[in-house]
Amino acid sequence: MCVSHPDEEEPITAPKGGHKRNLSNGTPENSPLRRTKRQKSRVSLKEASSEEESEPEVKPKASRAKKLPARSSVKKEEADDTEPPTAIKSNGGDQAPKVEEEEPISKPKAKAANTPAKKATPAKRGKKTKEEKDAEAMPLAPRTPGLRMFVGAHVSAAKGVFNSIHNSEQIGGNAFALFLKSQRKWDNPPLQDEHRDQFHKLCTEKNYDAAKYVLPHGSYLVNLAQPDKTKAKQAYTSFVDDLRRCEALGIKLYNFHPGSTNGEPLPEALSRLAGALTSAIKETTTVIPVLETMCGHGNTIGGFLSEFKDLLALIPKEHHSRIGICIDTCHSFAAGYDLVTPEGFKAFLAEFDELIGIQFLRALHLNDSKAPKGSKRDLHANIGTGFLGLRAFHNVMNEERFQDMPMVLETPIDRTEGG
């Protein structure tokens, strides 16, 4: 009986499976075939070692390819940091071509898809002009002590107008704005008695004077200057419904947009607007419609203060006590008025008083602007982050004539992750 040594590999002849086996050293022919795993592993190790020997020549290229995406991403981020906001970029800013110059490096982008997405950083606004830099270098005027300002924000009134009071209290506002009904559709359910009573109750409990410091905002669908008679009637019906809701809630101020000429001559549009306002005042008793200053874009009415002067001239004087104006800082700045420098701000108020009368000023909307002065673009920004900057709001908050009137923020909402 022959015993094969376990450490010796047996040469192979060619059996039916195609394996060769050499029956030397006295190994019986009928002994079971053994698979030559060791030989295979040696061959693959040789191949692997030969690949490893040739790899150093390829490595520099591979490492170079890996570094390219990082470089291109850095360049791209640098370009994003210097370009102006999207809204301003379309105006033909000087910095737009810089971004396009960095885009030819596109090959490494396929590998970058596997890398985790970086958190987007907010784009910085455009470069400031020499005049803006000089204005910021000037010292701020001293604060006016003892002023009593009423500041808040436009808050949600979802699931009942009374919820707006809770939402205003939550952010510490002592004035606020709200929508009295959905501003996205024409047909809305009537104001519920329970919601009305709850609103009155909470105003008393939370110490909100609804007659003075609550400023509802009208529907964006309403255009009282509408030339089409059917659409004009629809707009007027919705407008009067809002005024009546105000009176039911004890609210005296109602803010709305003057509307659009729809391409018709401005004097004719102002005449239609004046007629609708006169009729609405006659149909109600206490509420004061407050027209908002606009940015002057396209056919929009209210970009220039002179337009309000012409409108008031078309409304009988006995109704003037029930007409008001709301200055929107973003809109008036975009229309071309200087609200940043102390001199410009004083000149704006002087023009307002001369053309309209400061007694018509009933409220303010406090919004910074993503677009520069005179851009005719309605792009709100958070306070101090836009082209108006903190200096403009220093002017606002130290103006004695703005005391005792609602000042409402309509700035973008910054939501946290998962918020």
C-alpha cells in the first residue's frame, strides 16, 4: 500500500476533465485526482505582482485626475462667492462672465457625483459702488431717544384669523399683518363668528390694539384699475368683502396694491381706481384702505409718489380721511428713491409731504432689497443683507413721524434643516 506524502505535489497526466497528471514517483494510476489550487494561486500572484510593478507608472496620472475635481470645485466656489444675487445677475452685472470662464473644466464632474453634496452657501450681493462705500464710512446719526415704535411681521392666519395673534406674540411683535382669507383664490368661506369672537378676545388678552397696529394685506388677485368690466366687478366684490371683515374684527387699516394699468393709459386707470375706492368707502363705515408704494415695474401703479397725488385729486375730499398710504422700503428704493443716506431719506419724506401730505402716511413695510436702487424689481431681502443695508433702517427707526403706526416686515423666511 502506497502512501503519498501530504506536502508533495503530484505531477499530473491528462484525464478526461482536461487536467494533466504525471504518475511518477510510484503514484497509482487509479488514485483520485487532486486539484492544483496552489499552481493557480501562484499564477495569479505573478500576474498581480506584475501589475503592481507596472502600477507606479500609472499612479501619477490617476492622482492627477483625482486632484482636478477639487481644483475645479474651489474655483467654482470662488466664482459663486463673487457673483451678485440671481435677481441682479439678469440685469447684466459685470461679474457674470467670471463664472462662465471657470466652466470649461468639466471632465472631473462625473467622479464628483459620488462625493457627498456640500451645503449650499448663500450668494453674496454685488460689489458696492464708491458712493455706497462712502456712505457707509460716514458715522451714523445719533439715536433719537424716547420713541415708541410698533414693529412686527406678516404672520400666518392658518386655521383661523385669531391664530395670527398667537404667531405675532411668538416672535415678540407689537404690530402684525395677515391675510384675512386665501389670497390665491376668489371664492372663500365667510368669516366665522367663533373666529371673530376669538380674535377680539385674544387682542384684549395679549394687549394688541387691532384698530391701530394690525394691518391686513389684500389679495394679490385684486386689481381695482382693471379695464375689463367683468373682472373689475369680481375684484371690487372681493375688495369690499375684505373691508367688511376688517370692520367685523375691529381693524381700521387695510393695505393693498394699487394695481396695474394693463397697458391702458395711466390717467384712465387712475380714474377707475379712484371710482372703486370711492364706492368702497361709501359701502363701509370705519376701515381705511391703505395703498402701498410699488417698485414701478411695467404697468404697475404706485411706483412714483406723483401717481398718488393724481389719484387723491380724483377722490372727493370728504373721503380723504379714510385713505392712507403705506411706504414699502424695498419698493420705493427699487423705484429710484434714496432711503439710505440721511439726506436722501429726508428728501424722500419731503417729497412725500409736498405731493401727497404726510398725514396720509399710515403704515410701513420694512424690507431690504436684493436689487439696487432704481432697478424696478420687487425682490425683498432680510434686513441689513441687501442694497438698502442697516443704514436705511437706522433712518426709519429714528424718524419721529413714524411713531404710533404699524411697521411690518415682509422679509424672506430662513428655514432650518428639517424645519
